[in-house]
Amino acid sequence: MAENNLNEISSWQVDRLKVRLFKNKAEMGKAAAFEVADRMKEMLKEKEMINMVFAAAPSQDSFLRSLIKVDELDWNRVRAFHLDEYLGLPRGADQKFENYLKEHIFEKVKMGEVYYIDDSNLSSPEQKCDRYEDLLEKYPVDIACLGIGENGHIAFNDPPVADFDDLQSVKIVELDNRCRQQQVNDGCFDTIQEVPKKAITMTIPEIMKARYIPCVVPGPTKREAVKCTLEGPIDTQCPASVLRRHSDATLFIDREAADYLEEF
């Protein structure tokens, strides 16, 4: 699709990870949406339904806004999941990731099926993890739409709990303080004391099973994380660095997010 290359400043590859740089967040989000839409159409030629996972964060706004506007996408043939969810928030809380995704995509298009981590029929976090693990085993992920946190996390796999060889697919984690402070920086909470300390997340090996991973990372607060992802070692101090091992992943960044990279 021609729009896919509009206002692209540069593209290159780090190990196996493709990188595409755009002048601003709007152009980055638009290009990511076109690429994801193209992959969705290709996969829907192969199978009746595809399984997609979405990240919930303000960094995804421009991408999701553009994606729902792409014509001729068979959303009724998409089975949707999300990467992670807080523990301890009331069901209707604005900060819950399921509510973000309802507002930005799940209730904007006619999804075939949507599965939320926080199933109200299950009381314990462990039961919620087991249920989601079973669903992901039954419906292997085709496309995992990611972001990267300020501390380099993907989903809620912060450096202290990230494990590239995790035996679990979904697990309960304790959020580190930098991750919790990011939620305040993003305007989701007023103070760090309001941010939950625990969450449920898909693990890194489960995310890496996806056939295609588009990762959308705009803005100046992500400069350090982008630098570590692309120029640092591949280790759990920067969990997102593992994307350099994936056979089909693309990192979409804007000019502000690229400021700390050596070539810029």
C-alpha cells in the first residue's frame, strides 16, 4: 500500500528486527496501521480467523486511531486478546486496560471475538491466568501489537521479572516503581500511590510466539528504552531487546523516540 511509505525518514535492521523511523507520531501510527492491515489481509487469506493481541497505552493512540479507519478489514474474523491487566482496580475503572481497548478499538469495530484477562466469573488471579493460558494455547497468536515501556518492558514484563525462558504463558507480576511512575507520567493516575502494585501479563516467550510483531514506540520519554532496545545487549535489563531475535518484527518509532540513537 503506497501510504505505508509516506514521510518515512529512514529504515534499517538491527539483528533480525526491522526499524522504521517517521517524522512524528501521527505518521508513525499511520504507517504502522497500514503495515498491520496488510498483514491481517494476508493472513485472512490463509485461515478463517486470526488471533491478535493489543497493547493498551497512550502511546498506541495514533496507531489504533489509524487502524480502525483502514478500509476492507474483516474485523468479524479477528479474535482479540490483550497483553496485560492491573490487579486490584474496580471493573469500571478508566485505567483498566480492557476499558482503554474497548474505547479505542474493541467497540469501534465489529470484532469476531474478544477475550479479556479479567473474567468476572473467576475470583482468583491464578484462575484468570490459567484461563488465559488455555485460550492462548487454543488460539495461537498471529499478530502481537506491542509498545515499549520507559524501563524497556514489553507487556508488564519489567526488568526484575522478565524471563526470556519463562515456562508460563501468563503470570502474576509485581510492577517496579519506574513502571508505576510511567503510568503517572502518562496521565493515567494522579500519584504513584494510586497505581496498582501487581498485574497479570503475557510472558515474553508467549509474545515471541506470534507470527508477526509490530511494535509502536513514539515520544521523548521512550528515547532511553529505544536506545537500549537497539544498541544495548539482548538481555532482561531491557526486555524489549529480545525483539531483535524475532523472525518477523518491526519497530515503528518517531523522531523524538530516536533522539538518543547514535546515528541520529
